[in-house]
Amino acid sequence: MGGHRRVKRTFHKGQILTLQIQDMAFGGKGIARLETEKGPFVVFVQNAFPGQTVEAQVVKCKSKHAECRLLKVLEKAEFELELPHQAIPGAPYATVPIELQHEWKTATALDLYRKIGGVENLDDVFQGLVPSPETWHYRNKMEYSFSEIRHDLETDEKVDDFGLGFKHRGTWWAVENLDADSGLFDPMVESTLHEVRTWCEATGLPAWHPPQRKGFFRFLVVRKSLADGGLLVNLVTTSDAPLDVDGFVGLIRGLWGDRVQGILHTLNDDVGERVEAREGQSKVIWGNSTVTEVLHGLSFGISMASFFQTNPASAQRLYAEVMALALEGVETRPGQVIMDLFCGTGTIGQILAKHANVPVVGVDIVPQAIEDAREAAIRNGVDNVTFFAADAGKFLLEHPEYKGKLHTVVLDPPRAGISPKTLRKVMRLEAQRIVYVSCNPATQARDLVELRTQGYELKSLKLVDQFPHTAHVEAVALLEKIPNLVS
């Protein structure tokens, strides 16, 4: 009888390895290289970096490489700095000098454009990395999780307790209590978060128990305006018991004072580990439902559910790059239109409309985001922008009148990039220029290949550091339609 011969793996899933990290790959993966009896073997460890010795667990093993999750740093790298904040899993590079972080992000991202995107003239088109104006306390939103399983940072063990903070690295069930400023969000909020935990625990209602999928307290989400310091607070619970609304409102206002602009209570009975429930309800229990953020002189009312750039100060720089590329030469071609696809709350579209004497069209599939965009445009007095709630691909089919009239299409898709079908529809619009903003250089590099086959040539590329102390980096690419260019 025939059959597949079982291949014996060098390592097996669940095995724990001690590794010296020697190199970096994109996405925050440290690389260890081992010599085995079968030859060279590569191990990738998420959130580890060169110079560290780590303990890691194999999660996937192939014939030539394995992927591991980081369990513990056994020895720090020589260049690591003392951290003046509480270390958290979401800031793996917090002890790395920011200049070195920039070097890693640049080198690993450009490697993708060469290998995936086939970009051969990177030396000519790459314009450098734009740093974040602030490297600490730059975030305007943070989500904290409750759990009945707490990871004790002193003993490095799991204990049954009432926890509020961040998920311990490599787990979805255990929470590390946040007892001090993490350095990423708001010092006042984070240094008093333990008081929120104490109040919630004192109610006698349990925190969520992820393995058992039951409990009451699930998440605490805080959104902050960097323009005026205002706070919007959302407590997410199940519907298993009534919330002491007056007590909770009194707690939050007592802790954070006049900065609190609104408090919400969201019911979430979904068993999955997501803040936004597929079914459930969210209501304002005190104050307003939005905070106001300001970018390039325009104000935006941001609700708890709205997508908005997490680092507004850096977003100002990102949008300045987009604006310079999208508006170049637009007023020399009468009748031209700028289209902002995947526009979210219309931030880019409004900024472009304010600075260009041409019509701007914004399209996004999320109706609430479009409502926010329309309201903001009215509030800002921007009347040459029109927003549509629609799937980008279908919208382009239903509005063929834009073909041949587009000076620039701005693309700002989600991390997964653009579906091939939608990308083909974008290219059929025959815009003179495409400004492609990406939060994932890997998918942008992939899409550059398809764009090149349709006559779009990469003219410039910049990276923007929106998330210091993490592996994430954004990219802004300019592509121009070159007649008869087919690869």
C-alpha cells in the first residue's frame, strides 16, 4: 500500500528552546540560526531582537525553519536601556534606543520591497523614514482587559485573582495588572488604573474568565484627545448583572476629574475576545459620546467605535506627506477629481479638500464612519468633499463617470491590503497618480507587483514611524501612470 512518508521534524510543536537572537525579520521577528545534523536551521521568535538570549516555545515547525513564541528573556542585549515605565507586552522595543528601532524598521521593510515587490531601484525611490514627534505617551486610545486569571509579574506564575491590564505575552487568558504608567498612553489614567480595578473587584462581580467564557467585567477602553486632553471611557461587561452606574460614574469622575468628557457602558455577551460585540448595545451613561481631535487645523469628533489614527502627532506628518504627493500639479488640469478610497472618518479627504480647489470623493464601507466624516466636513466648513458609504469595488463599478477624470486616487486600506478584484477596478479608473498609504508594507509590496503590470511605476516611497517601541511601520508610496509601461 502506498502512502505519504512521515517527515521527521528537527523540533516539535510545544518544545522549549534556548536561543541567541542574531538578526531581524520584518514584523518584529527575531532570527536565531542553528546548526543541526540536517544542516542550517532558522528559528523565528516574535518580539525578540538581536543580542538577546531567550526562552521560546515552538508553535510551528517546517523542514528548514520553525516559528516560536517568546516565553522569557534570559539575557538582555548590551544596548538595552533602563525603562522608566512599567514594561508591557505591547511595547517589546521599549528598552531599545529609538535610532536603532528606526534602523531595524527601515532595513526589514526595504527587504520586503525587494523580495516581494521586486523593486530594483530602491536607492532612487526611497526617501527615508519620518520619525514620530513623540516617542512616549503618543497613543490616543488604549484597551485594558479584565481576567480572573492573573499573571504574577514577581513569581512569573498564573494565579486565580481579579486582574486588569494587558494580556500576558503569548496568552489570551491571563492578564498582567497595570499598576503604573506604561509610557505609551496617559500617565494620569495608567497610574490610577489600579483604583478602577479595586472598585470593580469590591462590587463582588467577577472578572471575565476566558477559558470558562463567563464573568461580568470584560474590558475598559479609554480614548483621549491629544488636542485638549479630554477622555472618553467605555466599560464593557456582560449582561449577567446590573452595573452600579452611579458608583462607576462617580469613580471615574473622581479619579480623572474635568478631563472626563463622556462615559459609556457596553454590553457584550459574545464569547470571543473582542471589545466590539457583534450583538449587544452601547449607551452613554454620562456626558458626551465623542471627544474632539484636531489635525491640520480641522477638528474631528471621534466616537469610541470610530477608526482614527492612534498617534495623531505622527499622523500629522503622515498626512503632510500624502498631501504633498496627492496635490502636486492637480490645479493645472481642469475638471480633475481626487478620490479617497477606504477613507474611514474622512480625515485624509477633508485635509485634501481644504488645501485643493478641486472636488474630493471619499468612500468607505462602514456607515458610521461615513456619518462621522459628513458631520466633520460640515463642522469644518469643507464643502468640496462628498462621502459615500459603499464597498470600494462596487462603488467604482456604479460610478463610471469618474473614469478619465481622476488626477489622484488615495488608497489607505486595512492591514490585509487591497483585494485583487478591487485593485483591478482601481487601475481601470486610469488615475494619473496613486498615493498608497499602508500600515503593512508586506501587503503594499505585494500590490506593487500588480500595479506595475498595469502601467504604474513606483516613483517614491517613505516610511513613517507611527508606533514607537513596536515593530509596526507605515509606508507612503507614490505611483504614476506611465504610458505603455507593462512588465
